[in-house]
Amino acid sequence: MEQQFNVLVSDDISEKGIELLEQEPGIHVDVKTKLTREELYAIIANYDGLVTRSMTTVDQELLDHTSGRLRVVGRAGVGLDNVDVEAASKKGIVVLNTPTGNTLAATEHTMAMLLAACRMIPKAHNTLVGGKWDRKSFMGFELYKRKLGVIGLGRIGSQVARRARGFEMDVYAYDPYILKDKAEALGVKLLGSLDELLRTVDVITLHTPRTPETLGMIGKRELELLPDGAIVVNVARGGLINEKDLHDALKSGKLRAAAVDVFDKEPATDNILLGLDNVIVTPHLGANTDASQINVAVMVAQQVINVLKDRDYEGAVNIPSVLTKLADDFRVYFELAEKMGKVLGSMIGEAIEECSIVYRGSLFDREFGPRSFDVPLNLMPFSVAALKGILEPKMQEGVSYISAPYIMRERGVAIEEKKISQSRDYLSSVEIIVKTENSTRSIVGTVFENAMARVIRLDEYDVDFNPEAPMLIFKNQDRNGLIGEVATLLGEAGINISHFALNRHPRGETALGVVNTGVAVSAELLTRLNRVPGIMNAWVIRSR
Ligand SMILES: NC(=O)c1ccc[n+]([C@@H]2O[C@H](COP(=O)([O-])OP(=O)(O)OC[C@H]3O[C@@H](n4cnc5c(N)ncnc54)[C@H](O)[C@@H]3O)[C@@H](O)[C@H]2O)c1
Ligand SMILES: O=C(O)[C@H](O)COP(=O)(O)O
């Protein structure tokens, strides 16, 4: 029988997304919006998937009530400030959003807010419907040839810049993470600092995410850098602008006007800005268009289905999205790194202190996809795979691509990545080095042209094997007859050896044996193997 998955939709999303979930065989959907926290805690353990917008806070406390069942949180929209991605990652939960689904809605709302602020449209409207024909009080601010400063030239910032160019504005931007070429292609002049931008422009519009770095990025000092009579627009996130400082600058007349869609605390029905004459506010409506709500709901529903049904999916802000986006040659390395990690993890019997992953060859200089996702600890995806592989033999189910780096960090393991453009013997290779208090172990792997992945070095032994578990690996004194005894023990246990390789130490006193065993060697057989005279140590590498 097909596996059944339960999905909870806890915020209002378009019916189209709900229909998509409902039509998918094996998916049961409950739409329960406006639940109290207690109600949510009481039911969340019944669900495999959770679909939200910005009203449901997915924090540690909620995640603690999931009892390990929840596999995916899908955000119908962009902002993830209501989701504790790290806490979800530690639990192995995929967090995904739909960052492109409402870009144009937010862009158009920005333009609407900007124009409304320039012409004080809401106030003029209220005056007329109040029975006054007042044409004098509303002298507008023309955008033509004025200077617009875009803070954050990402998806929405870029689209706003394009539209502002349509109004023949001179557009400037501040965004330390984008290339000058991208700005130039948009006809935008990228400035080197926020201060420089503020000193240059007449209008600013914010389009950054809310991060520790952007929180409070515009305060009293920054507002003072703007020319008198400037206009400020924020359709991005509350908290980017200090609301009290914005209030004071509007009140003093330093600013001509502000247009604000997002607030420190939402719902913002008693916000300090609401009493001002020269401010235009909307209740977080940036994404509220029919088209964008259908977009984000359908996108999130499809991706949640894909996660639950183990299909390739997009939009995850933690590691799995990386895997599905990797080019084929990188994918082979990703799988190899995990298998190599598993070999080392199976051979290590004490606490790991350091783990280094060394990438050799120009292949790893290539970009493997846009870094708009949150790879845990910002590691290379292959490193994440390696860490998962290392931890798995000791943790089994408790480790995932998402949680592995966090588990390592919590255990105090120092993780280091190194890239070396030249590779001497192979076009490219990956080395994993693991240090414990008493030993250092290392493994090197490469991928040959025909996508054949091999381990080419294990500790100090040159080897050549496919790290496909289950395997038996042993180190032994180099003596006559030992291999025969090992093979006999394996044969007696009904193990059919599919590949065997013996690799001598360069000094010739010891050797390393690698056996692909087809089935895992039992604990009892391992004990007997370890007792064979000359065997220094034997390890089983299990597939699960
Ligand atoms: N009001 C709404 O309803 C609504 C709707 C959609 C999106 N949003 C918000 O709009 C914002 C932008 O969304 P997006 O899709 O364009 O995101 P994006 O990730 O495409 O772009 C954000 C840009 O900000 C830049 N940035 C990051 N830190 C910066 C800093 N310190 N200084 C300057 N630039 C910085 C990034 O480099 C990036 O280019 C987000 O906060 C999002 O949550 C609001
Ligand atoms: O981050 C977003 O996508 C927007 O701020 C929209 O949020 P909402 O889905 O709560 O309207």
C-alpha cells in the first residue's frame, strides 16, 4: 500500500495550492489556520509536512513537539524570519521557500508605495471623499531625473531598479554581495558603501533580507546622511529601519515622506508611524496579488509533495537543494565523499577533534550553483556529505545532510576546508583527514573520466577500490598464509567476496586488505577475524 503523508496548512494560502496537495495520491491535507500555539503543539506530531506563510512561527518550541515525524516545512513566500532554519536543520527537516513566486508583486507594491508617497495619494483621496476640493496642499515630488538608491539589489531590488529606469530615474545601489557587472547590466551604479549611497540619492528603497547585519541598518545617523526632503520606502522587512528614528525624521521634516509596508511588530495596529501625516502605510501587502499568491501556493505545494515522495525538489534553503542542483560530475564527488566519510567513520573509535577536507584540482574552483541557499555552516556540499558519512556509522538514523555539520559543531569538532588548484597525480581529488586524540586517519578519492569513483589512498596505503559498503577492511602484518585464513573464515560464513585488494605498505612490513563482502560481516565473525594471528585491526563498513 502506498505510504500516507499528512500535511498541515497553518496559514492562508491560495486554494490552488491546497487542491494540488489534495489531488496527490497518498497526501492528506488539513487546513487549520489561526490555531493558538497550544493547539498547534497538540497536533503537530501528526504531520509529515507543514505549509506556512509568515503568521506561523516555526521555532525550537514548535519543533520540540514534532516527535521526529515532520520532514518538511514549506514557506509560501520568501521571508524565513518566522522559521528557525538552524533548529529545523538540526532535526533533519527540509525548509523550503518560494523566493521567485512573489517578486513581481513586491516590486509593483514598491512602485505603488513610492508613487503614492511622492503624490500623497491616500491623503488627497481622504480629503476629497471628506468633501474638500483641495488642490493646493498636494504639491508632488517628480521622479524624473531624481536619484534612487536601492539597498539590496537582489530579485526585488533589481526589478525595482528596472522600473525606476523606466521613469528615467538615475539608479544607484548598495549591495556588498553582488558583482558590479550585474548592476551595470541593469543600468545601475553600484556604490561601495551605504554611507556613500545615502549621501548621493534623493529616495531610498530597501530590499535586503532581515539578518543580524541588516537589522537596524538605517537609523538616526544614516537618515541624517540623506538630503533634506528625501523619501524612504520599505517593502522588505520590519526592523531594517529604526522606527523611532524614522518617526523623528518624518516629524522634523528632514524626510519629506516615507512609505512602509512592513513593521518591527506585526500586526502593527498601534505603530508609532501611524499618527504621522507624511507616512503611507499598508499592512504587509507586498505579496498580496492573485497571481503571486497562486504562484507561491502552487510552488510550495509541489515542492512539499516532492520532498515527501522522495523526488527531486527545489527551493530548499538547507542542504538537499544543493544535491539536486549539482552537475553530474559534482554529484559523483558528493556521493564519493559520503562513502569515504563512512569508511573513516567506521574505522574511528574515539571522539573526533578535527576534520579537514582538502579539494585538489581546478574542478573545485568551478561554481556549483548560486549560494542563495543556506548550506549548513556555509560548507562545500561535498564536505557536508563527508561529515554525514563520518557520523553515520555511530549515529545511524540520527544524522542527515542538514544536521551533520551542526552535530559536528556541537561536539566541538574543528572543521576545515582547503582548496588547492593544482592536483599532482589526478585531475581532481578529495581528501578527508580526521584527527582524534590518539590517531590521524585519512582517505583520498578521485573520479575518473568515465564517472568511476575510487578510493586511491587510505591512511598511508596506496589503494584502488570502490568504497561501496558493505566492506571489510583490515590491516595486517605481511606474512604468508594470512589472506588464505581470512578468505576461509569469510567463506565459512557464506560470504561471497565480490572484490578483494591487498595493498602493501611502502616499507613492506604491513598491508591493508579491502574486501567488498556483499553482506555485512557479523560482530562475531569480526571478533574471529581480529584473532587471526597477524591481523592488527579489522573494521566492518556497513551500508546502513
Ligand atoms: N512586503 C512583502 O510582502 C514582501 C514580499 C516579498 C519579499 N519581501 C522581502 O523583500 C526582501 C528582498 O527579497 P528578494 O526576494 O529580493 O531577496 P534577494 O535575496 O533576492 O535579495 C536580497 C539582496 O539583499 C542583499 N543584501 C544582503 N545583505 C545586505 C546588506 N547588508 N546590505 C545591502 N544589501 C544586502 C543580498 O546580497 C541580495 O542581493 C526580503 O526581505 C523579503 O523577505 C517582502
Ligand atoms: O516574505 C514574503 O514572502 C512576504 O513578506 C510575504 O509574506 P506573507 O506571505 O506573509 O504575505
